Amino acid sequence: MKHVQKFVAVALMCTAAALAPVTAKAETPPDTLVQAWAIDDIITLDPAEVFEFSASEVLGNAYQGLIGYNVKDVSEIFGVIAEKWEVSADGKTFTFTIRPGMKFASGNPITAEDAVYSLQRAIKLDKSPAFILTQFGLSADNVDAMIRKTGDMTFEFEMDKAYAPTLVLYCLTSTVGFIVDSELVKSHEADGDFGYNWLKTNYAGSGAFTIRDWRANEAIVLERNDNYSGEAPPMARAIYRHIPETATQRLLLEQGDIDIARNVGAEEITALSDNPDIVVESGVKGSIYYLGLNQKNENLAKPQVRQAMKYLVDYATIADTIMKGKVIPHQAFLPRGFLGALEDTPFSLNVEKAKELLAEAGLPDGFTVTMDTRNTPEITAMGQAIQQTMALAGIKMELIPGDGQQTLTKYRARNHDIYIGRWGPDYQDPHTNADTFARNPDNSDDAASKPLAWRNAWDIPEMTLKADAAILEADAAKRAQMYVDLQTEHQQTSPFVIMFQEIEVLARRKNVEGFVVGPSFNDNSFKAVTK
């Protein structure tokens, strides 16, 4: 580990060096990719638990799933660890065959035992992303019978209903479907924890890179996996440095202390676009920015208040200034590009309309409320802008800043009033967002499923049934219309102020080529990067 620690130390020292007078252009090692990114949202490295943007990208480069898709055409689905699959006549059972000759980074062969263990483990641990698998009728009680090995390289995945096959396959592309080295993880099990306490900070995958070191809010170091089944990455290692300040990222990039700046704001985009040594790239993501209004707050639970707040965001100004080049206004839970996405934007800043709605709610003078904001420059700036326009109608909003882990933990416990969030799809099927924004099968505090509707205590049994019906519709056109109808209703009644769809922007040194910006964060790839 000495060589890893050395590179982490070098990476961390660069921040201080960047602030000192520069006498010569810095340069990163030719076999090392160094990225600056705000990675304070990382809570764990366990595929069964990862549900955050930064960690999803790390896992996407370090683990492999059964299934993959073409990031330029997500309808093109192919096998990764799975060589092939068949669906039973009744549509309820998939039979997967594992691709022969593949290995984990440890050198252990990948077999059906690993796939079965990984999927069963995720369901039994029942962490945040487990619902992606349990929605198929799987539970800790039945998963041993439903996901079963039928041979050294084959296994069956049985469900309670005949779901759309593409939905099942897309779900298996999410990070919770990544396959772990069962032999290695089992060797670190303690008190029946399925190796959970070990895998939170360690690695057991088969991807292009191995995770060698994670220091919370400091750095992550990955190294080339010599046992990777695909083409060997040109880079020997990749380092993420936690640099939340966009101006510092720009300075480090210009000086050559980093290869890629991942958090560039509107001001940095403008400045860096004129630098001949820098290339600015962008790609439309499925991620959306929204406000979540907790229905446990008696004021926010009033329908007129929810509606008023949708008229108290200056969508156009935020998109044209604070988030210029990084978002497009979008007000429905399905992002553009998804089957059935609704692109209508019925809300704009309208203070008088908002005041009328507040008066109808019995709050003509407004009220006081808090909003939790991640303390990154863009979220802070958006929060302040929203705070100002809310005040025009008498809503006094106190901003409570915190790092990614702090704000997420509070939000997941339903202890917020308002949360300004960013949500990315877990897989490329419309149910991924319908499942979290428009479903809440159990609103109790100890519910097993905790989607965004649950986090905001929005009890919606009828809408949940509509979302459930959409996943069983085989006709694509009819299914698309079901999602349009669902979003139209959601837009007008939900406690979500959906504001923007993200355009991911990064800036790189011009000699750095091959970084792929995918539709989801676990699709972002640097395995083909060259310098």
C-alpha cells in the first residue's frame, strides 16, 4: 500500500501548492488520471448500499454487472458478466448463463455462485437501493428460493409477475446489481453481516480499476485491474481529489495540477472556454434538480402551499445565470430522453398567483420554514435565489447548509422541512423515477421501501397503483401515455418542485482524451482515457 499512500499524499499536497506562486507549469504523472470533484456525498463503497452520484461513478469503473447497454443508444442492451439469458414462457423467470473465463481482481473465477450471492446479499441487507430488486416480489424470506443456482455457470431469477423484460434487464444494470467476489466477501463476514462492515471501505470487484484507498472528504485512489476481462486501461491509476470549490478546481486545471475539473460553474465555463490548453465537454444527464417538501410539516402539507411554491422559483433566471450551460428547465419527474417523458413547463415565477394560493391556504402573510442545502457553490447559490423569491410572497426560508453526507442522512430520516436535491435515474426505464417520485406503498416511519415520496411523507395509494400498472403494460405506446398521464397529475399535486434537468459539464486538459460522459453517473467511464 506504500505506493498508493504516496500518490494520495501527492494529490492532497497539490491543493496547498496550487495556492502558492507558480514559477513553472505543473504536470500530473503520465500514467495517472487526476480528477477534482466534490466527493463528500460518498457514504459507502458497497454496491448493495451505494446510492450517491460520486460513489456510483467510482463503482461503475471498478465493478461489473450482468448486463450493460450502449451509452449512446440505451436501447442496445448486451451481456457483460452474463453471456446470454432466456425468459420463460410465462415471463416470470430469467435464466442467465455466466460468460466463461472471467475473473475478479483477486484472481478468483466469476461463476453463478457469485451472481446469486451478490443479488441475494443485496436483498437481505436491504439498504437504500434494494427496492430496485425487491420490486419484483423478492424479499429476504423468499430470495434463496427465487434466485437460485442451476449449475456452475447458470442461475435462475424468478419474479412474482411477468414484468416488461427490458425493465428487469435495466434494473440489473444499476449499481445494486453489480457482482461481488463471493469468496472474498465471505472471508470478511462477521456476525452474519454478509461482509457489510468490510465492504463499506474495501473492494471485491472485477471492473477495469480496483479501489485501493478511500479517505472520506479527501481522496479516492483506483489502480488498473490486471485481471480485467476487457482491454487494459491505458492509465495505471486514477485519483479523485475532494476539491469542492469550483474556483480552486479551475486554478488547479489551468496550472496542470489536475487533468479534469468535474465541478465547473457558469463563470468557470466561460473563462476556460477561451483557454487553448483546456477543452470543455458536456453531456445531457438523466439527473433532475428538485425541492422536496416534507408533508409532516403542516404548512407544506397544504395543497395550495405546495402549488404556490411552484410559482416562487425563478426557473429562467437560475438556468440563465447561476446554472448557465449546466441545466435546462424541466418540471416533470421523467427526464427528457426517457419513454413517456413530459416536457411541459407550466410553472414560472408568478408572485401574485402564489400569494393568492397562500391566502386560500389561510396563510396570507406567509410562514417560516427551513431548507437543507448541500454546501457546494451551485446548490448554495440556487438555495439563496429561491430564498429570495420565496420571500416575495412572505415565505421566510432559513437555509441550513451541510456536506453531502449530512444533508442526505437528515433527508433519508424525514427530518427536514424542505430539501434541495438532485436525483439521477438508477436505470434506463421510466419506472426508475416513477418508482421514487410517484410511488409510496407504505408511508409508515418503519417502512421497508423508502422512495422520495416516502422521504417527503407523501401518502399516495392511488398514484402508487397507477405506477404499478405501468410496469405491466407490454405495449410501448400505451405505456408511454400512462407515464405522461402520471406526470401530468404529479406535476399539479405533488410536494416536489421539479426545476431542471442536468447537463453535466467537465473541463479537461487538451491532452486528456477518452472520458465518456454517460446518461447515468455509473455510466461515466475513464477506462479508455489517454494522456
